[in-house]
Amino acid sequence: MTEHDDKPDVVRRKRTDEIAHAIKDNIIEQNLGPGDRLPQEKDLINQFAAGKSTVREALKSLEAQGLIRTRTGPGGGAFIETMSESRAMSLLSNYLFGKNISISDIYALRKALEPLVAVSAIGRIDEAGFARLNELIAVYDHEPADDDERWRQRMAELNFHSLVAGYSDNSLLAFMCRFLQRLLKELAICKDIYLLSQPVARHQGIEWQRQLITALQAQDGCQVYRITTDHMRHAEQAMLTLQATLVSQFLHDE
């Protein structure tokens, strides 16, 4: 053990975090991108005047965050990794695991953010994008033939809004909206709701979505905001009503 490593765990952990943050700062300052190599381990040890295990812990921390990947052998080392949206959402989902997120919690944010992300997509959706939005509506504009189709329809409803968010000029806003949509796909209570066999009244929601497409094509920001707000309020109420139905069925079965 080196003199740098012979420290209390709390002190070394703080030092490890400092080095990890410093490496991230260096990545930004040096404009490094995916595939670029970080300095060799011995160079990092000298740069930060730290012990080998402390530097390795810092690198492991960055790798766990999905920011770098390490390779061993000839040509090995630490390399900048591309953080995928799915990976980032998985990490955030892990943080929220067990925190009893509710449908109302999700829609409190969706009602605030979805209108903003839709407005931010104005002028950015091309003809292929509008065609794809209409194709998604066609997935759920009729009653499902079976449970598999029912599930695909519910996922397509959320994918409609995910596609709109994907055209936003605000990457943070788009990420948050798509994350909320993902929560609605993964939340246990939502999965149970989507599997309910009773017919789902989609006519009003589909009408708002078609109006939204028209407003986006006309680049009418006020209409886009109003339509999306009304749609989110309606969607929340529909989900809460279905949740109440699910709970009622459960109590009846009991």
C-alpha cells in the first residue's frame, strides 16, 4: 500500500470522487469524444498524486456510470464511452426503485412538460416524422384482436409522444418527457392497467393527437400547447379511472 492509499476509507472515498470529477472535467476541456483514450493509469497517478487503488476506484466509478469502458491487454486502457439514452434512463430508474412513484406523480410532470416539448418540436418535424405519427395512430385506432395487440396499442400510444419529443430542440426536456413515458411503460400498476381486457375509450385522445399533428404542421404554438395540455389532463383522468377499476376488481376478487 502506498502512502497515498494509507488513509481512512472516508478520506479515500472523497479523494476518489474528486479524481472522478476531475477526469470528467478533463474530458470536457479537451473535447474528448467516444472512442478517445484517457491517459494511462500511471500518468493519472502522477497527475493527481494519488495511489494506484484510488485512481482505479475513480475509473471504476466512471465505468459504472457508463462514461468510460476499460480494455485489458495490448492497446488496452480506458476509453470514452457513448452513454445511450436507454442506459441513462435505466440508472435513473434504479434511483427511483422502491420510492412508490404513482400515476399522479408522473402526470404532475407530464402535464407541465409535454406541452413544452411539443411546442419545442415546431418546425423540426419533417414529412417522414408526420407520416410516422399517423402510422402510430393507426396501430391503436381500432379495438384489439387479442391481449398481445392490446399491449402493442398501449405502447404505441406512448411512442406517439416519444416521437414528438425526439424532435425537440431541448435535449434535457426531451429526455425528461421520454423518461416519464418509459416510467408509464414500466410501472407495475400501469402494466396491470394495460392488461385489463375491458375496452379503452381512445376516441378523444386520438382526436387530440390528430389535432396536434395539424397544429404542428401549421406551426401554431398556442394551439400545440393547448391541445397537448388538454390531452395530458384527459390521459391522466383515464389512467386514474382505470386504476380505480383495477383496485375495485382486486377487492371484489378478495
